[in-house]
Amino acid sequence: MVVLPRRLLFREPLLFKAMILLNLHSTFCLKDQTIFQPAHILYTPVEFLKGVGPQRAELLRKELEIATYEDLLHHFPFRYFDKTGISTIDSINDQTEYVQLSGKIVNIYEEGEGRKRRISATFYDETGRIQLVWFQSLTWVKKSIEEYGQYVVFGKVSSFNGGYSITHPELETLARANASIGMQPVYSSTARLTAMGISNRSFAKITQSLFEKLKPTDVAEFLPHSILQQNGLMSRYEALCHIHFPENEQLLQQARYRLKWEELFLMQMQIANLRLQHIVQRGYQFEKVGDLFNQFYKECLPFALTNAQKRVVREIRMDTATEKQMNRLVQGDVGSGKTIVATMAMLLAIDNGFQACLMAPTEILARQHFQGIRELLEPLGIAVAILTGTVKGKDRKAVLAGLANGSIPIVVGTHAIIEDSVQFKNLGLAVIDEQHKFGVGQRARLWSKNEKAPHVLVMTATPIPRTLAMTLYGDLDISVIDELPPGRQAIKTIHRSDNHRAQVMGFLKNEIEKGRQVYIVYPLIEESEKMDYESLLAGYEQVKSWFPEGKFNIAMVHGKQEIEERKRNMERFVKGDAHILVATTVIEVGVNVPNASVMLIESAERFGLSQLHQLRGRVGRGAEQSYCVLLTGSGISKDSYERMRVMVSTSDGFIIAEKDLEMRGPGDVYGTKQSGALKLKIADLVKDTPILEHCRYAALQLIDQDPSLLLPQHQALKKRLQEKVGIEQWNKIS
Ligand code: ADP
Ligand code: MG
């Protein structure tokens, strides 16, 4: 009997082939499957399908992560061709997004040089004409399009020279379109795959040949029968058949519903499992509210806490008083005062004989927290240490020793805190600021520092819409600081185009003369880092010409500076020595300079809504009227204009987050695309909220009834969760 990890198999189709040749197929088994079983047909590499072969299989894996039959089954069509959906060119207007047209292609010609090289053609029907454009796969286009041919085209419409155009339209000859019956699936493909003969349409053939090989029983059902019944879901096999080759619109909708359901349900089961692990995870009991906490509350608080802050402190107190481990997310808009809440939670830990740590996503933020917390705790005589990547040599040794022997009660820092070399004597509480920059895995690592898990408090200034919170943080309890400290004036937000630059600079001067400080922020986006960096430097020169040296002091910070230099410049601004801070988004989170009252954002159209909101939150921290000026080019897109409009019209972080999610989708907004946390194939967290709620309810109910998934009717589901979601071990509790 040969035992191999499944991952290896995915990557080594040759190995698989060899095993088939040696007739080991049936005795061969997968390590992470339950009892030894023959390899399932769905794990067969796609190269064994008719029309694929090793080369195309390799490309499918590289381009679309399709390695096995199973992967191909889950590569769903993104639309369906249906003859009834053909419209006319004269019906296109500015609101039209996608169209399907039937007509003739004429006047095909190549133009442009280098990267701008393209093929254009005119497409017309009885009612008008439209331009077709291709930038890629030009050889293929030239070869396959026939001048004066009759075609059906489909694509996204954009305005062009007073008319309309479609870039990279999908094409089908009219003859073929007429021959097709019912709804034909259209799949997403890539330029390289198309060049290798796997176009949007030929996917259908491959998928068809896969279905010919499959028996209904090969696609095992894993949702319990009761769930299928209660929610009116079709079987998995049926759903997969109908999503690829729907007989009609109604069956297609049912198939989509079932597949969305299964996707969201598995995710909610995973979250419910995590949650259960937290519940059974024993934590340290903070038995008392001790002297330090009380003394701080009575004597050291620089202001009265808001009711929201008090409520959250109480929630933390209640969590930590039990023997269960706390896992709590504190959401509070920028400036709502999360730091003081974290500080008080740390005092609770120390009063009970434990150590506490606070982790921030950047060096600048960690240093600012360090200074702030040290000042707050100075009267109590509590030692606070800092540990970041730049703390080296003797200093680092001293901190490590102090943490290990317990003489340092509080440490503030960056990721450096969770390195293996860092050992605590008895870490009782870990505070993580600006959570979304840390992965779930990193949270888990903190827990493994002691035998029992420390309490975990996550603080985020990114208001998270409910649906997303249910998925990203569904395993955490949530507290909200929904009140700003008193005396804050609303920030005035203004949108201006470049043409008004002189006026805007005049306004800045005015504010500086009143004694205020000003931020000027430039975009820095990874893909175009070099260019952005150059425009930042150019911007800095321009700022210097508006604000001559001698009269004005300007500091600049950006990610390419040496850390020491950046620190020095930042200090100048924090201390009030510099009037203006020219910066990239390194200042995005957390920096606190109450005297700064103007935030000028250059090329604001290049920022996302949540980022704009975060930046705006850097001002309005003192008693003065604060301003946020969004400077954009004059001809910005509809979407950009809409973002500016939202920023000007509201300062409510939750509304902005919802809007951002709606406009961009969750992967973009929370940078979770790479992490895979939100890798959904078919469900949509914005549009499928009702399904998500059903799934959450069903998952909680199921876990309640059978927490360890021991019942026979739950075995298929358990196996699926172990394989697919990568839960190594399902909970063993009863
Ligand atoms: P954030 O929630 O964005 O991390 P901070 O904790 O940095 O906010 O607090 C923002 C500012 O508000 C700080 O200057 C802080 O001292 C001040 N602050 C916090 N709580 C209160 C309060 N209850 N009353 C007055 N000022 C407060
Ligand atoms: Mg903060």
C-alpha cells in the first residue's frame, strides 16, 4: 500500500500516470483521507480528458489553477449564450453594460505601435454601427475573423469617439449560434489558454467530455439530507450538471442557489468550528480588578471615558473574569479612543500577575503606541518595553531577558513580538491593533506561546460590514465603540480639481498661519511604485515652491527612507517643528497629531474609499475645525467621482465601508485576496447576504446538535470539511 499526501499528487500528474500504468490505482490511497481508499476519480489530473493532454493541462493549472477533474467541475461558466438575448445597436445607451449583437464585421485594420498595437473593426446591424477593438492575441484575431462574416458578438460596452465600442468581444459565427439550442455556457479563459486552443467556448467541450466519464454517484453528496430538504436544495450532482449545461433558466437558478449555499455553508461550518475551539480553549482567569487599574482610573485618566469606552472595558472585564479564553474584536472608527481601552485591559492583566503585549502593523505605529502608553503608565511606575525589527543587540537581549523572567510587564511592538526567539514568562493578554494587516495564522501563533492561551483583543478602525464580519471574524465576539469623544467637530471634506490648486494652497497657508499643521499625502501603489515615488519627490519640490523654506518647515516621510531618517522626520512633525508633512500612505493608520487640522490628498481618485476614510481620520483629533481636501484630476471616471461624492457627503465609517464593499468587492477592500480567506467561486458576500444568514443559522444549529460531527449522517460533511477547507481535525468534544 502506498501512502502519499494529496498535494503531491496534484502537482505530479506523471506520478499519477505511472501509478495507473503499474495498476496501483486501486491500492493507492491518500494520506489525508480517512481510512485507506482508492483514489477518487475526481482527483484525476485533467490531462487525461479528451482534448487536453499534458501541455494544455500544465497551462490550465498555471493560469486558472485547474489541476483535477474536480477543479474543472468547479470552473463555472460566467454567463450563458442564449439566442433570445440579442439586442440592436440603436438600443445601446450610456447605461448599457453588456450587449449581445448580431450583424456583420467590416473594415478590419491594424493600427498603433508597440504596446498600443491593436486591431479595430466595424460591426453593424440594421440599426447602427459599433467599434470592435483587440489589443491581445492579434495573430489569432487576424487568422480567425472573416471580413463581411456574419457574427454574434458579446461584450462590455464603452464610450468611444462619440459612439460606442467593445474591447475583446466574444465572437461566434451566426451559423454556429443558430445551430445551438438552449443556453450555452461561456467560461472565463485567458489569452494564453486561448492561444493554445482553449477559448471561452471550447471549455464547454472539455467539460462535456468530463461529464461523459462521470456517474452521478461519483459526485458524492455531502450536505445532510435534512439540510437539503429544509432549504429546498437540489443534489450536488444535479447542481453541477445544471450550472454547466442548464436546460432552462429556472434550473440554472436552482443550481446556482445550491452551489452558493454549499460554498457559504462550508465556510460557516469552518467558522463555527473555530468558535467552538475558542469556547473550549481554557484561558487565564483574571480574578480581580486590582490596585493599578483602580488607581489609573481614578488618578491618571487624562479625560472622562465615553460611555462606549466604558461599555467595552466592562465587556473585556467580563470575558477575562471567566476561565475561558477571550477572543474579542473591538471596532471603533478612527479617533474613537481605542488605545486607552487597550491600556486598561493590559492593566487588568498586570493586576492579576500576568504580562501583556500590544502588536501594531508598522514600526511608526508601534513607536507611537509605545510612547503614548509609556506616558500614560509613568505615574504608576510600570515598565513598558518596545520590541521591533530595529531593536537589536544589547537592547534586544535585555528585552528578551525581561520578558522571559517576567520583569517586563508590558511590551509594545511589531511582528517581532511573535518571533520564535521571544518567550514570555506568563503572557495573559495580547492586543492586536489594526487586525486586518495580520493574518488569522498570526493570531493563532500568539496563542501557542503558553500552555493556556492568552486572551486576545483585536482592535480595528476599519468598520466592517456585518456580512463580512460574519465571515472574517465570525469566530470572535464583537464590541463596538460607536461614540466619539466629546468636543470633536465634524471634519469638513471638500473635493477640488487640479485647476483650483492655487486656491487650495492659499487655504493651507492660512491654516498654517493660524498655528495649525498640514498633511499632504501622495498615493503609492505597489505596481507603479517607481513612478509614484518620482511623483512624490516632484510633489515635494512643488510644495517647497508654494511654501518657501525659511518661512515654512516641511518634513517628508516615505517607505524608501532609512527607518532612522523616517523616524526623525516624523518626530519633527509630531513635535510641531514642521508645519507640513509630505507623506505616502505610511501614515495611513494610527498616527496621532492633534494639532494637524488639514489633510490634503493628492490624486485622491487613486485611493479606495476605506483608505480615504482612514487618511481623513488623521485630522479632527483636536478641538479645532479640521478639513480634508480631496484633490483630483478634472476628467475623472464615474466611479472615482462617486467615491469623492461619498466622502464629501458622510463621515460615517460604516456607511463608507458598505459603499466600498459594494463598489469594489471584499477581496479588494480588505486585501484578503491573496490570503484566500474570501476566495469564493460563486457566492457574493454583498449580494448573497440572505443565503449567508441561512447558512450561518444552519451551521450553528448543526454544531449545536452534533459538535464533533459523530452522527452517521454527518460523516460525508465531515470528510468534505477535512479535505476541502483543510480542517485537519474536527473538534473532539462532546
Ligand atoms: P483610535 O481609536 O483611532 O486608536 P486613539 O486611541 O488614538 O483613537 O484616540 C484618539 C485621540 O482621542 C487621542 O488623542 C486620545 O487621547 C483621545 N481620546 C480618547 N478617548 C477620549 C475621551 N474619552 N475623551 C477625550 N479624548 C479622548
Ligand atoms: Mg489607534
